[in-house]
Amino acid sequence: MHNEQLNRLVAPLLDWFAENARVLPWRTDREPYHVWLSEIMLQQTRVEAVKPYYARFLAALPDIAALSQCDHDALMKLWEGLGYYSRARNLQKAAQQVMQEFGGVFPRTYKEIRSLAGIGDYTAGAVASICFDLPEPAVDGNVLRVYTRLLCDSRCTDDLAVRKDIREQLRAVYEQTPANQRGTLTQALMELGATVCVPNGAPHCDVCPLHAFCEARKTDSISEYPVRKQKKARRIEEYTVYILQCGDRIAVRKRPKTGLLAGLWELPHLGGKLDAQAALDAAADWHTGAAEIVSTRSCVHIFTHIEWHMTAVHLLVTRMPDCFFWAAPEQLASEISLPTAFRICLPEE
């Protein structure tokens, strides 16, 4: 029964996509580098936010060879603000693999694509089907939502075995789909989940090409799918973050090479929420000379599992000790990749 329903989705879905597909910069060709880059950037990130990053990234690094050779700090600056910086590091590792293991030519089989750093089942399926017409589905949150609502599948989609089974069910559909339509099917499923069978709020069933055979719509149970595990509450961490300013220079330093925001630049900070006098006393240990508080304000940055609650303290100081790098405004603007968690603490211009 499932196979019959799934096979029925192909024709109406492809017709709908032909009429309703959004115009996106990474859909203009099937170049593997472009598709791969876009899929990595789109993980956990909105389409509109990705568009300018995608354009800037390709302007600076137009091919895999350029990405493989890019200076680390320059790469992080290109990624600044997108978050989940391990994505950029893995992109470069994978580019280096392509150069070293595949002679600079992006691999053409699912297994080889899947072997690249940072590429999981979803991204491998997207590149394999879109670029090479292979019968490999790309199963992300959008596709899982469409699938489980279409079939009233009440299994927990956080279960890896369930995801694997859904991929296998969809792969059977892809195998019966003409090769030159497989990449379009992948994009159509993504598009339907992103724009019609949406994750937040009521889905737009009235314009859904699959509404005639959607079991969740028929049984008025759409809100019950997909089934997910209950998320744990985020851990809250408090910090006092310093904007140490001497003339027009701001103190920054490198984070450790492992852990959260690994290897990126940061503003000096201490654990806990310090009051004004405690903040001045603690800053004295950095030997920055006389300090004057310009302002203090509260900032919050949310990671996937952690919330940083920060007290940003802007101090004018008279010395620039070597324990920090003292960045000029143009360096902060064009060279130094300061993650959003710290950049939001900087004084507003």
C-alpha cells in the first residue's frame, strides 16, 4: 500500500514543482560544487540568509581547488555569521579529499560522495540525484514531514532505523522514476516541505498537489506528524564579555582548537555575571592600565543546546598587553571572523 501511494506522488509533484519552484541561485546548474555548497549552507539556516553568503563564497572560492587551498582565517571570515562553523571546516576537508583522492574531480557514486568529510546520507543523496541522476533520495526534515503526513506514519523520525527505512521506501520510488527526473523529484520534495507542508503553523493543504491522497489530511491528524522525541531544555551559561578598547583598537583572542566555536576569534570574557566594580577588578589582571566603563548591556545568544546570557562591558583602557590581539576596525570588518555570539556584544555604531 505504501509503495502504491508513494509512486502516485511523482507525477503531480513534478507538475506542481514545474509551476511553483522558487528561483534560487544554486538551481541554475547541476555543478556538484554548487549543489554541495548550497546543501551544507542550508543546514539549520534559512534560504534568505544563505543567498548572500552563497554568492560571496563562490566569488571568493569559485571552485573546489580554491576552497581546498583557502587560508583558515579567510575561510572563517567568509562563513562569519552563518554559525555551525564545523560545516566550513568540513567543506575544506572534503575539498582536500577531492583534490587528493579523486584527482580534483567530484566523485560520481553515492558511496564515494558519502565518504567525504561532513557529508551525511541527506547531502549525499541530494548531490547524487540532482547532479548525477542517481536513484538516491535526500531525506531531511522537510521530506520526513511530507512522508509521515502522507502515510500517517507514527514512528519516531528521530530513530535512525526509521529514517533508514524511509530512505529505502523512497529509493524504490526513485528507481522507478526516469533518470532525468530524479534530481527534480529531490528538489520538489524539499520544496513541498519548505513552502506548503510547512514545519511551523498550519500547512497549505488547499494548494498541495498531494492533498487527494494524504492520509493525515483525510483523518484531520496533520498536527500529529511527524512524531519527534521531546527536546531537552537548553543549558544556560552566564558570562561577562569585555569590549576592551584602546584608541580605535579592540582586544580579541583565539579560542581553543577544539570545542564550541573552535579556532575562531573571541572577545575576552569570564564566567558569571559580574557587577561594574567586579568587572573592573577582574580586568585589572590583564594589565590594560586605567579603565573607564563606557557602557554595559545584556546580550543573549542561542546555540542548539546552550544559551549564553552575557553582560557586555565596554571599557576604555590605556594599554594594549600582548595577551590579546588588538584589532583595528578594518580588520574586524574584513579579516577577523568574530562569531555572532561575540559580535552582538560590540557597541552599536
